[in-house]
Amino acid sequence: MSIHGDLPELAAAVLQPGFVGTSAPDWVRRWLGTGLGGVALFARNVESPAQVAALTAQLRAENPDVIVAIDEEAGDVTRFESRHGSSRPGNLALGAIDDPELTEIVARDLGRELADAGITLDYAPDADVNNNPDNPVIGVRAFGAEAQLAARHTAAFIRGLQSSGVAGCAKHFPGHGDTSVDSHHDVPVIARTVEELAACEMVPFRAAIAAGAQSVMTGHLLVPAYDAELPATLSRRILTGLLREELGFDGLIVTDGIEMQGVRRRYGLAGASVRALAAGVDAICVGGDHADEQTAISLRDAIVAAVRNGELSEERLRDAVARVHRLATWTTRRQTETGARAIADAAAEPEVAVLASPGAPRGSAVGFAAARRAVKVTLAAGAPALPVTGVPHVVEFAPPRNIAIGSETPWGLGAPLADLLPGTTSSRLTADDLTGLPDAAEPVLAGAAGRPLVLVVRDVHRHPWIAEALTRVLELRPDAIVVEMGIPVTVLGGVHIATFGATRALGLAAAEIIAGVDVQEPAPQPVAA
């Protein structure tokens, strides 16, 4: 990568495309040899840590300075552990524990694993303040609904991740928390004043910048207090005026997926990319859906044409390329510096008990230990005690998933409880399964006669069909255990377990409580200076 190349090379340097497959396709390898600055990995690119390490070695054989990015939030949104679910608790659970040192330990542990696999940029943490409980796309991805809490954990996550040489990326600037619209599908409007934004949404981003965040991801959001016409990703007032000049951020600005409808519907892929660069973006993330060479060609050619016709200045493009190059240099240097120390630190850390499902990888011992601290049990007066006696039946209510989390990652309690209590049975119900039934309790109670009943939900407050079914079932089975794996806004049932997320680690932690498994473990070790 060179900041002195010709226009096509410069245009390629600011792209971070995705691709299909677990090895590098020919077109990506060719592009890396002619200036491509980075790639973005998704779940489809990940089979195992060893396979990812081999993939990134392929990429670096073509361009040693390539930025290898991944959208790994170590929570419900996971790409690195998408096949089995994250072995870490995720942001909301860490916020519920509210121990910033633990958040830093978990992020450092994640950074080590990503660095070992050759990944240099993580599109995390989510720095949004989820102050709208009806938010369909952030939710448990945020540390919480309070600005100062989100800020201290955002900063801790950045410090931990970057101590392992992986660049952190605070997202989704200037804040995606106060919306009920998913920017994958439309343009959310953040209807807050400048003063309100400064007191809430800006607080975690200021903390991230103060902690040395190497990158910030834009949100495809309309924020009329700053720009009534253009989404933040395309707004010079927001990216240059607010983020660069007012907040003083000098690192890499990368877009959220440029194919998301929040910007694509009106401006198109190429138009949104050019406008984003002109506004102050340095790198274009693309390829969640459009993971092919033709898309990369169209974006590169559109950027070149925009420079030639004056829509995008060559100076702005070269400035963006310089920041891409600077981040690549930082990650190479930091991973070299931290590699030997990370190996020594890891060898000195104590073993932590992990009860993994058969066929699942061991995962993060630090993450499992953290998850056990997050789970909260609420017992009403006269409620049955835990653990259960007998083999339970589990019913999981499955709401539609948002695109960010994806459909490939498993969740729930049926599998971990079956591992701990052989003979456990389970079923999963959607809204369609209950529509039109005279009694919604009938399919829920099927198979549960005379057995402990575990009802698993996600964000019951956002899904009336789940709330109605749950209320009816609890009338008939008040002894049922309700496990909320989303945001615990609504507490129903005599025995309520809140996990603050649906990761594999949190599911196992809840299952251990229900089954009465007592795991003895040492405390996670403090972060080395």
C-alpha cells in the first residue's frame, strides 16, 4: 500500500471488502497485490482459529500491510465463534456486572485470540447508549442505557483489545441507541438536541477517543441537530466538524456496511461510498451482502471518477489512504511488541472450569468465568427453589433475528441443559406456531407434564406474542422458570433468570444454576501494566 500510487491504487486502498469462502479467492489476492488496503471477515469466512490464521497468512503473502478486520463483538454478534456461540458474555452482561477491570480482561483475552489468528482490526466495541428499550438492532450489544456506564466500559474494552495489538473501533457514531428503526432497513432519526447528544450519545465516544481508540465506525443515522439532510456517514458536518474537529479524533473513520439501506436506498453503493469519503470517511466497509469482485470494481471506479470530475478531491483521498496506512503500521508494530508478552501472560494464568458441549471448542475460560458473574436470579415469595429436581423440558420462544446478529449462531438453554441433565427435552416456537391457536399454552406445555418447565425468551417486552403466551402459560404453570436472554425490561414468573444476552457462555451459566452445578474457579487475573 502506498500513499503515492495512481488513482486506482489509491481508491482500492480505502476499501475493506468481504468475500466468500474460508480461503482467499483469486480476485482478493490479485487486488492485494495492486493496492487493496483491507478486507472484512464475516462468519462465512470462519471455521476455526487455525483456519483463520492460515487465511490471514494467505492475505499477507500478497500484502504484508493488509488490514484484516472482523465484526467480533464477543457477544450475541459474533463472527469468530458463530458456529457455536460466543464463549464470552457480551456487552450488556459486562455492563450489568459493572466491573471495568473485568471488561478490560475479557477484551484483552479476545484481542489475544484475534491477534493469534492474524486479525488486526475489530469492529468493536459497540459504544451506543441503548436508552430506547424498543431498539431492534442494538439492545444487548450496548453496555447499557446510561451514558457514564457505557463510557467506562467502552474505554476499558478499547484498552484491553488494543493491549493485544488489535485496533478497536467504537461504533456507531454519533450513537444508534435512541432509535426504534434498524439502519439495515431504513434511516433512523435521532431526534435529540445538541445539548442532549453531548450529555448522552457523545459521552462513550469521548471516552473511547481518550482511551486511544484507533478507529470509529459511522452509523447510517439522520441527526437533525447537526445535519437535517444527510445521514451521519455522508455528513461532513458530523464526521469532520463534530468527530474530527470538536472531539479531536485523528484515527481511522470506517463506514458501517455501505450496502445497508440506511444509505444505499437513496444514494446507491457507489454514490454512498464517494459521499462518505468526501465527508471524512477513510475506509469503506462492504461485502456483507455484496461480496464479489464486481462490487469492488464498481466502487473503485466510482471513486476514481469522482476525483477526476471534482466530486472528491485527490487531497481528501490521499488523506484517507494515509490513515489506512497509519493504522496498518500501528497494528503491525503493536502485535510485534505484544506477542511475546501475551504468550508469557497466558501461560501464567490459572485454569478456569469450563463445561463445554460435546463437539464444541473449549472457548474462552475468562469469558465463561465472567458470564457466571452476570446472571441474575429473581425469586418471588413462595417460588420454587433452584436447582430443579428432575429432568426439565425447555421451550424457547424465537423472535425474528436482526441482520447484525445473523441466523447462523445458536442460542438458548435446550442444548446446555441437555449436556448437564441428560434427558432434557426442548422445543422452539415462533409467532407463526402460535398464531390462530385457541390456547397458546397448548404447544408450550406439550411434553412438560410432571416435569420442571423452563421458558426461554429474548426481549419479551418487544414481542407481544411472547408476552401473551408467557402470561397464559404461567397461569397454568406458575412454577415455570423464565429465562430472559435479552434486555430484562419485563420480569415475569416466580423464578426469573436474566442473562443479559444470549451467548453460549451466558446460556451455560444459566443452565448451571438451573441444574445445580457448582463450578469452582479462581478470579480472572488483573490486567498487566
